[in-house]
Amino acid sequence: MDPAAAAPGGARTERPVRHGAVLSVTCLALATVVAAMASLNVALPDIARETHAGQTDLSWIIAAYSLVFASLLLFAGTLGDRFGRRRALLGGLTLFAAASLAATFTTHPGALIALRAVMGLAAAFVMPATLSTITSTFPREQRARAVSVWAAVAGAGAVIGLLAAGAALEAWSWRSVFWLNVVLAGIALAGTLAVVPESAEPGRRRIDLVGAALTVAGLGALVYSVIEAPDHGWGAPRTLAGIGIGLVVLAGFVVWELRRADPLLDPRLFRHPHLSAGALSVALEFFGFFGFTFVLMQYLQLVRGDSALVAAVSVLPMAAVMIPSTRLSPVLTARYGARGPWVLGLLAVAAGLAVLALLDADSAYGHLPAGLLPLGVGMGLAMTPATAAITDTLPARLQNVGSAVNDLSRELGSALGIAVLSSVLASTYRTDLVVSGLPAPVAATARSSLAAAYALGDPALIARARDAFVSGMRLALLTGAAAAVLAALAVAFLLRHRAGKAGRAEGTGPGRPLSR
């Protein structure tokens, strides 16, 4: 809570928390870091043309943010829990704005990748602090509705970011996307200073530096190997070794955490089926969603020839149905239980991605809403019960850890989704693109990315490159759809025993809080 304020008679009273203002500011901070994850996708064609970035460079420019974000979420969540969530918000937003400002002056893909990584570090402090501030500030009877608003912003923030970036790119260069980050972070910073109360669970827990290092090393090796696989081959020794090292290090993280008295994340928490279902659902849901965003923005601009704004506007049907379905989800959960709406939502996500996988270079615009509408409805229905299952399973003193688990699942799924789906796209593009008879330098340029193939100016080569890109996009989107089906099956299995009536009546999620 805020420090006590002096009353006129000399007595001291506690300053009341303005819940509406706190929710608005925390959701703006959340929207800032979520929008930054997606908004740069609209600018990828311009970045590729101006900086000569290849398809692998473009993957890294997007994935560096999510990778660092996911790797440091648990550590950042623990620091916020111990030293103050308001402090975490203030520090994270300041660093985020500074890195975004620096990015406006860069001209090289490597510099962009590095600065996006710094932005991911900043976002790792911001995102868990937003949800844990809500869950620790709002009364329990208001928490489910506040969490549903948070979930709606978390889902729609990406689409709003795409739209805002598309509008900015109509008048300015790709650097305007980073200027947008600076403005949003500045407003959120001022709002945090004005209305957000401090909350913390200081205790005497030791900071788990080894666990944090293992997380960064394991996820880093895994994602690096997946993104670089199209360049070196999926069966290449370095690719297989990198993936193997990443998995071994992550297994070592689990063993290390099991032996600690104060773990960064206690793996035993995942014995609770509702928490496991929530984490897996969020991860696989966003695996498909952000991988889809990376692929579709390039398809709309490079294959269809749309402008950045038209490409962004094209995905608005998804946002139009996502927000109301997110708000509807707690009502359906309270009436029918979490399992049905949750599984239905994940299956709708899979159906939407499968429909979008049927797009080709000459598809009519009507094909887009046919896939985007079920995708948006599914995201809305599934996000709220998944988030509530994680946060409501944990006791109050572990809310920041619960927030970090939710955000880790989201960002880990996003990072892996971008890595895997972009690698599937790049591998298929390079395999299917016919470059026989072309000089070696020209063939290498065309194989680096579709934007590079356009720059060569050969109409026949461009046509072949577009077809190869569409083939890669189809396989990538079907991979995302398969991930959503896997999530639906897992949730249906883990929630096969119906929750108690009390849990459903509260509308807070399917599980009972763990006592630890």
C-alpha cells in the first residue's frame, strides 16, 4: 500500500487505493511491452530492405525480445516480489524507453537485435509486476474481473500494436515503431508514479542466481539452435548438439530447483493439474499466435503487396471478437466450469490457424476473416481460465511467482513459436525456391529472404520466391494449429475431474489455492 497520509487532526490514515486507476495504468504498461513484441512484425519488410537483413536476421530481431523476456521473467518476478512491484515497474519502463530510443538511431541488424534483447530485459520486470499488482491490490471478489481485463489487454495488445505501427509506417520509417514505444512507456511511467501503490513480500529469501543463469543458458541454447537451423540444417551436428545442450541445461535447472529451500520456481508446483494445464495452455496458445503474427505480416506485405497499414487493419476482425470473448469467458466458466469453454477456445484457435494455412498468393480478402474470427474467439475464451488457473492455485505470498509463471509460459511459448515457425518457414522457402541456372551470388541473395528476392528485380524469380514463401507459411501455420490441438487435449485430460462448486461460484478459476 501507499505510505499513510496525514489526516487534518494529526491522525494518520491509509490512502485509499483507486482500483480503476491502478488497473488502467498497469494495463497500459502491459500493453506497452506486449505491443512491442508484435508491432515490429509490420516493419519487417522495411527493415529487410533498409538494413539488408536476411530471414534469419529478421527472426532474431523479433525473437531476441521474447527470448530474453522469457529467460529472465522468473528472476525478475522474484526481485519484484522482494524489493517491490512498483519499483520493478518504474525501473523496467525506464530501461524500456531508453533502449527504444537508442534503436531509433541504429542502421545494422546486429544492433537492432542487441537493443531488442535489452528491451526484453526491461519487459521481464514490467509484465509480472502488472499482474501481481492487480492480484495483490484487488479484493478477491473483484479479482476475476480485473484479471479478465488484464487478459484481454494481453491478447489484444499485440493487435493494437500492429495497427498503431501500421499507421505510423504510412508516414514515417520503421524507426517510428520504436518512437511509439518511447511515448507509451513514458505515459505508463508517469501513471505508475501517480497512482500505483507499492506492494512486496520482502521476507528473507535468497536470490537464486544459479537458477536464473541456468534458465538463460538453457533457453538461449535451445532457441538459438532452432532459429539457426535453416542456415545449418535441422540434422546438422551443431543444431542437434545445441538443442540437446539446451534441454540438458533446463533439466539441470529442474534438479537444482528441487534441491533448494527457496527455489526460483518450485517444480513441485506443477503437481497441481490446474496450474500445469494453465501453464501449458498459455505456452502453446501463444506459440501459435506469435508465430502466426510473424508469418502473416510478411505474407500480407510481401506476397499480397499490401501496405503496412492495410496489413495491420486486415487482422482487426481477430481483435474485434477477442476482447468480448475474453470478457465472456469468466461468465461461461462460472456457469459451466472451466473445462468446456477452455478446450473449446483452444480448438477454435487450431481451426483458425488451419483455415489461414489454406491461403495462397491469390486468395481473396474474405479468406482472412474466415480464419481470424475463430482464432480471436478461441484466444479470448482460453486466456482467462488459463491465467486464473495459475494465479488462483497459488497462495497470496506467491502471487508474484504465479504472475511470473503465467508470463513465463506466455513468453516462452512466444519465443519458441517465433523460433520454430520462422525456422519452418525459412527452411521450406529455401528448399522449395528453384534457383538453378542463377549465378551463385544471386541465388544466395534470393534464398536469404523474400524481400531480398524482390530487390533483385527478376519477375520470374520473384514469382517462384512468392510460391516458395506461401509453401513455408502453410507448413508453419499448420504447425501452430497442431500445437493448439495438443494444448486442448492436455487441458481436457488434466481437468477431467470437475472442480468443486465453490470454486466455480467464485468465478476465479478451476483450482483451489495451494498451501505451502
